[in-house]
Amino acid sequence: MSMISMFVVAAVTMAMVVILSAFNGIEALIDSRYQYFDSDLAIIPLTNKVFSSDSLDCLALQEVDGVANCALSIEERVFAQYDENQRIVILKGVEDSFVQESGLDSMIIDGEARLYLDDFPQAVIGIGVKYDLDLRLFQQQFNPLRLSAVLRGKKLRRNMTEALNRKNIPVAGVFTINIDFDSDYVIVPIDFASKILQYDNEYSTIDIRVEEGVDIGKVKADLKEIVGEDYKVRSRLEKNEIVFKSNKTEKWATFLILAFIMLIATFNIIAALTLLINEKRNDIAVLTGMGATLKSIRRIFFFEGALINAIGALLGMILGLAFVFLQQKFGLIRLDGGLVDYYPVEMEFGDFFAIFGLVVFCGILSSIAPVRIFTRKYANG
């Protein structure tokens, strides 16, 4: 019975390690996908949609310790049309270095990650935009994508034809990152975005990429002191707060469910200790007759239950960490047709201590009840 209890605790502990590692892996995967579009930090105006390039000096911001790169960008919703297909998309105007800095070229599934061809601007679009518009890359030379933006100061209600600024741009490539970007984004050179939106040295965001290993929180605080109260410095985590919070909520909700399963699993320890105390009732009586105190007898059986729990927890931790290691190195569980070839897993020390603390708590709880009840009965008997 003791061996069964031990292996049950080990199995549940291993499951907790693996499942929480899977949630961590998903979060890391989401963050890695978002970083292709979202920089580590972004500076945006609080009151206006755009800001003038004269109000913030990107070169000065790049001198801040820990800042690897500073780039201007424009982001606005525009109207896209290809043949008879139409829809609203998000136009993102970026500098030439965006493709290399973001690693967008590794996300291209059709065409090329190219924003210029012989000094002529080109676009890179999400696969969702491509399907919605039924866009065909091989026809781009003669049938480019048409983008339309509302002229500043004009109202669509009065005259739709005169209120729109239209420009054609060929599509060079199609990317896939995640559903948020794939279904909405059209990436173009920042000069093209400025012309169609009629921005005169105006931008919507300053994208900051931080050097590897640098504390993002410290860089964020330093930038906030420089830009002042008229601007907000926002991290990638804050921009996509709902996505990351949802994953965290699911993770800890699952942890609570597994904690309940662990609590039920420790009932095996209660059964094992009850049987053990019942089997040793004559020995308890002998020890009591020899002068052993009730406290010392309880301690013996309590440590027995704690040992069953500790060995099971240790075995489960080892098996769980071994599985996570093998999944990271060899990909035991594949994801056919997914964003990655293998299911992502990642272990965090905080989760490790949370699991260990839970197992110890349940083990102590399950050892106290039978020890206090049955040792008193047989010691007094």
C-alpha cells in the first residue's frame, strides 16, 4: 500500500511538472511570435494619434544604456482592394531595417521579405489578408494591391470618392506569424505609409529593441524620464496584456485543479498509514508499556507518511524534469502542421517550488489525521 501511495504521488507530481512546463512553453512561443512585430518597448503619444519627429529624437534615445536599436513606425487602418475583393487592413509603415531586426524574413511562406525593388516600394502581407482578398503574387506586376486612406480633414459621408487617397503597391511576400498579425497586417515602407496617410514627418510609434540580457524594466524607466509625461513607454507584455494574462489564468486554474487531484491522491497515504498503524497496534502497546510517550509514537508514524510523500514527490519531480528535458532536446511530442515542429515546454523555478510546496503540504495534511486518531486509540488500548 505504501508503494502504491508513493507511485500515485509521483505520477501526479510528474503531471504537474509537465503540464505547467507546457503552459510556460506556450507563453514563450507566443512571446517569440509577437516579437516579430512588436519591439521590446514602444513609445506612443498619450493625447494624439501621431507625434512630430521634432518632438522626440530617436538618435538620442538610442544612446540610453541597454537600447540596441530605435526605429520610427506608422500604424493605421486603411481600405484594401484586390480585384472585386475588399476589406479593412492595418497598414504598418516601417523603416528599411525592420526586416532584418525583426527576423520577418524567416516567417515568409510565399515570395520574399522585400520592401523595395529597384527603389519602388513593395508590401509584405499576412496570409489571412492574402486569402481574404484572393491575392495572387504572380499577377502583382500588372494587378497590384490597391490601398485607400481617408484624407485628413475629409469626411466619408459627403463625398467618398474625393475623401480617399488611393495608391497601388505590389506585394512581394506573404508571412505567417499568428492569427492576430496574419489576418490584418500589411507591411510597407514608412515613406509609402506617410504619403498615403498624408503624414508630414509624423509617426505613431517609436520602436525600441533592447540589448540581450539587459533588464527591460530599467531601460523602460530611463526612457520614461527622457520622454516625459506626454508619452507612454509600453512593453510588449503590456501591449498584449490580455493574451499573456489569459495564458497565466489558464495555467494557475489548471494548477488548482491538479492541486485538488493531488489532495485526493494523498488519501492513499491516509489509507497506508491507517493500515500500518493497525498492523503495528501490538508494537504500539509494547512501546507504550516500555515508557514511550504518545508524542514519540506519533512522530514515528508521521515521519513514515512524510517519507512516502517525499520519495513520491522527488521521483515525480525527476521524471517530470526528465520528460521536459527530452521534449526540449528530441521533441517526443510532435505538432504536425503547427507553428513549431514540437510541442514547446519550458520549466520555471517558481513553478518547481510551487509544486514542491503543494506536495509537501498535502503530504503533511494526510499524515496528521490518521496518526493523531489511531495512535491515541492503540496507545490507550
